[in-house]
Amino acid sequence: MLKKQWTVWIILLCWSAGVSAQTDVPGIPTDSISGKVINTVPVLTEIKNQLPGIKTLPEPEKVIWWAAAIPGYGQILNGKYWKLPIVYAGFMGCYFAVNYNSTRYVSFKNGYLDITDSDPTTNSHLDLIPEGRTIESFGGVAAFTGRLKTGMDQSRYYRDLSVIISIAYYGLTIIDAFVDAHLADFDISPDLSLQLRPLIQREHGTTYNVSSSYTYGLTGRVKF
């Protein structure tokens, strides 16, 4: 990994030296008033992506749309395949939580409606009585009706909560893919003490000489 990084910087330095004789470098943004250091990150990133043997960096805008359309595909575009089991396990857990609480809510709701109506043929509430017990063991019809109402309300609450958590988890997977795409070129190697980067700086001429020239060099940043 370290050798590949040094190879990239050597190629970039050779490129900058080859255009040193020009007074205007196309494709590089300049500030004709302040004369500050030119931001060469987009140009250098584009060159780095086109070098053979160098992994192309993911585009954050593209990643976020694919992650929203197909859950987990954003992680694939970022090359974070180890996250796929976590992503899909979370979605499976959310699905079972929503399905379980929805089923319980429907059962308690039907049972409550059947026990409170005047139709003797609707007896789905009897299916909710555990084996070996009767309505009288719960304290009678009124008490059992209250239990059904409480179960219906609780199941509806947990069903809605499961839906909210599922939506939040879906958004979290999108944010994770988007952040990974932005940090794809972030150096997380063990040796971060010294970073070398090419420098392109514009120098303005005098009052009588309004032409501009460019100075090329190498900058270093030491992190303690």
C-alpha cells in the first residue's frame, strides 16, 4: 500500500514538472485577485483515478442514490462488502419485528371486536385463550375483554415503533454509505506522521507585467 502511494505521488510530480513552462494551466481553478494557493485537489484526484492499478474512488452523489434505491448497494459501491451481512441482518430483524407485532395486533383486534359484538358465530377471541384455561379463569367476560383491549393497544404501539425503527435503520444505511464514499480517499494507514503533496501556486506579475506564472513544488505536513 505504501509503495503504491509513493508511485502515485511520483507520477503526479512528473506531470506537474511537464507543464511548468506554461503560463496558464487549463482545468486548474485560479484566483486572479488574491494570488492564493490554487486548489488542485479535484484535478489531482481525477488524475489519480485514471492511473493504472489505482482503485477508482466512489462518487458520493451516485452512492447515495443507489443506496436509497437498493439497500446495501451503496456498501457494495464503496467496496465495504463486510457490512452487507450487518445491513441485511438489521433489515431482517426489522421485518420480523413489524410482522410479529402486526399479526398480534390483528389477532387482538379481531378478538376484541368478536367478544363485544352481538353475533354468537364470531368467536375468534376463544383462540386467544391459552390451553387449559377459560374466560372465567381471567375473571369473567368483562375482565377478558379488558385484556384483549390492552393487548390490542400494546401490539399497535410496538408495531408502529417497529416501523419507525425500520425507517430510521434504512436511513442509517444510506448515511453510512454516503460517509464511506466521502472518506474513500482518507488515509487511515498506521503511519500518518508525514504527508507529502504537490503544490501549484500562482504568482502575479508587476504593474507593467501583468502576465502570471506558476510555481511548482512539494509540501509536507507533519502530524505529532
